[in-house]
Amino acid sequence: MIGAIKRGWANFRGFDLTGSTVPPMDGPLRPNAKLDAAPVLLELADVDNLVSCGQQVLCSVGSDIHTLAAMTGDDGEGLSIGRSRAMGKPVTSMAAFGDLLAVAVEGEGIRVEGPDGASSELINPGQLDARCVTAMAFADRSTLLVAVGSERNPAHEWKRDLMTKTAAGSVWRVDIGTRSAVSIASGLAFPSGIIVSNGRVFVSEAWRHRVLSMGIDGSGQRIALGSLPAYPGRIAQASQGGFWLAMFAPRNPLVEFVLKEDAYRRRMIETIEPDYWIAPSHATGRSFLEPIQGGARKKLNMLKPWSPAWSTGLVVRCDKDMAMVRNYQSRADGAVHGVTSLCEVEGRLLVGAKGSGKIVAIHELAGHMA
């Protein structure tokens, strides 16, 4: 009763009981430009799903899977595309266990491949929605954990999923041998990253700005990391212990405000193209039609420090309990935005920035860029 009276009074006076504030980038998230200073190994538009499989490093671009090869040039070490193969439909996620590779193909299912793609098996349990597999992780060679971002929107419509305030995501345990799947968590707000460690499953829940921890059967669910200032995405194991966490877009107060204004938000969705919504993005500054342009965002060709940030680059180093230790950033005026995938190889972390179309390297042992 008291709550209803408070809400009524707040509506009448124009108070904001929920708040549109975003937690500050402070402590382990203190701003820096380390991603921009990191060496660029390869420029590849829309690069995604970096994964180490056996002795190879793979990535995806749309419906193609590329095998990356090390190369040495005038600018030092880098990567090049060794060979490519087409999957026919967009690749939304990949995971590896030794030389075993799992590939989620939008609308088709999950393909489990042997070394070099010599053997391929399609797994498509009827109850698992193959349109929006956002992340996968092997628990062992016969068990695959799968994060389904949404049952209502395909993976590429993640902005629509956020702006319609959908919470129709789930986590599944797939038995590769029997081709069966069991849901271990549901009602999640766009789970976008998953990893298994010491019998626990860590899941990034993007739209609730947190990372969950649960048992392999979904039991004992709790918040391992919460109140994040950005949307958490994929998680990678760190060879020195702990994890790497990618955050694919920043939160900002303007988006938080729009999420509460239902009538405005519905009209925006119905009448404007998604690229121009007041919403987070993998990359910005590509069109004058984007929101908050001109003098509201830049002056004398310099980005105003108080203008809303639609995209950034952010990688966070976490310990074994998912507590944040340090971060690597590309700030709002940087050039390594939209980090969606991570892959540690030979003592360095490869960072895939889908928004900027770059793969850069971080050296973990030294605690700074290679």
C-alpha cells in the first residue's frame, strides 16, 4: 500500500524512483586507453567468435569461418586468413574442446566437427531455439552448455531484444552423444556468455548487467558479479587462472531513461530503423542520422566528454570467483569498439572487436599489451 502511494506521488510530482544512473567506471574499471595502444594483428570487418581449436585459431564473419595464420611483416607479428569455408547461414557462436569444434548456425542447429572439419554432426533438439545461440562452452567432450539469448528475436536483433525489454533467454545442457538437450535456466535477460569452471557455470546476463553462477544442473543460482556499467558478453578462460570477460557495449543514462518511457520507446521501435535508435551499439560515428549528433556530441571535431557513449571497447580480467581485477578499454573516442569475443593463445589474449573490425593482442603475463 505504501509503495503504491509513493509511486502515485512520484508520478504526480515527476520524481524518478527507479533512477537512470549508471554505476561509475571506477576501481578495477578505471578508464584507460590500453585497447587502443594494443597491437592490431588483423583488420577484418564484422569479426566474431574467436576460438582456439587444437593448434588453430578460428573466427567467423557472417556465414564464413576463417582459419587464421600467424605472419610477420614490416609492422611486426600479425594474423592473416589462411583458409575459409562457408556454413550457408550466419554463424552465431563457436566453442572448442581440444580439437572438437561446435558451431551454432542460425536457424539450423549446432554442428559438432572433428579435426579440420573432417567429420560433422548436426545437433538440433526441437526444444532448443537455434535462431539465437549467443554463446557455448564444453563441460567435457560429450557435454555442451548453450546460451540462447532470446526465444523471440534472432541473434542479430539484439538491440530489439533490449529495447522491447524481453527476458526470454535460457541456458541448455546438450548431450552430444544422445543429441538431447535439457534446460537448466530460463527467463534470463539475454544470456550472452557462458563458461564452465570447477563444476560451476558462469553466465553473462546482458540486460540485467550481471554474471550469474550456477551448478551444472542449474541449481544454486546466484549473482557472481552485478551492477555493471556495461553489457557483459562472452567469457573466456585465462591460463593464469580466472577469466576474461568481454563487455560489448556501454550503458548510459539516456538509454536507461528511454527504457522506462514505454510510449516513446514503442513509437521509436515502430518508426525508426534500429541503427538509429537511442540504444547501445557495437560501433558509432558512421552516420549523421545517429542520435545526439552535431553540436550535442562534438565541438571543433572533438567528442564532448559529457555526451552519451553509444559504443566503447572493454575487456575485464576477473579472478576465479568472477571478481574484477583490472580492465583494458577503448574509450568513446577510441578505435577498438564492440568487443564480442576473446581467445587466449600462447600467453596472450586475442581480442575480437566486431564493431571496429579488428583483432588486437593483450599480454596477460606482463599485465599489459604485447
